[in-house]
Amino acid sequence: MGFKSNKVEIKGVSTDEVGTPLTHSVELTEKEIELILLTVKNSLFKGEYVEILYNLTLKIQEKYKTIKKL
């Protein structure tokens, strides 16, 4: 059974102060993104992860498209 918290405090910083505390900016190269997308393409996932994986893959693809334009 899971639980949900409306307020999380990480190292003394409340989520109310910073928004989503687990969001970080990560810079990836074109080749690194290609490898991640290829790995996702060739992998098998349980049904419970499909929606999360879909959303994550969509974000990675959008980042890849912006890098390809440069």
C-alpha cells in the first residue's frame, strides 16, 4: 500500500519553497540521447510502467529534436 504526501521537506527545504524538489537540469549529448532512445526501443517493460515510460520517452524525444535543430 502506498502513501501520498502533500508537503515534503528535503534537507530543510520545503516543496512549497522550490516547487518540485526532484527536478534537475541535465545536459545530454545527441549520442547519449540516441542511446537512451535505442535502449527503450529494444527493451521490454511491465504494463505498470508503460504510461511513465511513454511520458519520459516523449520528453527525451523533444529534447533530441531541439538538439538536432542546432
